[in-house]
Amino acid sequence: QYNHSDDVRINPVEEYNEISEADLKEMMTELWGSCTDEDLEEYYSKYVDRSENDLSYSYGAGDFGDAGMAVFMFSTASFDDEYAILNGNVWVYDMDSYEYAPQGRFEVKFLKESANDIGIHTFVELTVCSQNNTAANR
């Protein structure tokens, strides 16, 4: 199981995660099987708050558009012949109450047959449902 807090390429600095572009590209390749310049540009445009001296700084939680600052909290894992499937809640930070609150559910699928250096599976699909069960696939 991959845990970013154990990865020496990511350096926690205050509320940010600091990583070099080379390490980020290497990590994305390990996690998803490839990383193009377009993948990096999309990551930087969505998740990086600032960049300095080949280092990027992103918040510990992701900004998912209209959802605001959100985190995924895993609750169950299941396996079938083809996929490893993780489910859980999407929690969004409320700036007024200074707390996270559940806003929906998610399911993420990984191919089980994948092999790479860190022993995880290849990402296939992420489905996020809001409280009213509206689904969005990525």
C-alpha cells in the first residue's frame, strides 16, 4: 500500500507538500503508468499553489472545483478478478465552521494485474457522487 507520508520525495513544509518536478513526474509514472508534459501541466494548474527553484508547493488537500477543499476518506476495500475497488466519503472543509463535513461518496478502481516498482495497481476510474447521488467519472 502506498502512503505519501512515507515517501521521502515529498517534504511537508507548513501546510504544503513540497516536491521537485523530476520527483513528481517519477511518482506520477509509478502511480499511473505514465506522465506526459500535459499531465504535469494539468496537475500544476489544479493543485500547485506556487513553484520556486524547481520545487512545487501544493496544499495537503486538493481543490476539486466547486467542491472546495476536499479529502477522500477510505472506508472499504473489495477485490474481484479484475479490480481492486476502494470506497469512502468525500469530506469538504467548511471555512465558516473550520471543520470537514461529508459531502458525498466515491469509488476508485485499480487494475489488479498491473506491476510496478512500488507494488500498487494502475488507476482506472474514479466516480464521485454528491449527496444527491449525482455521479461524475474521471
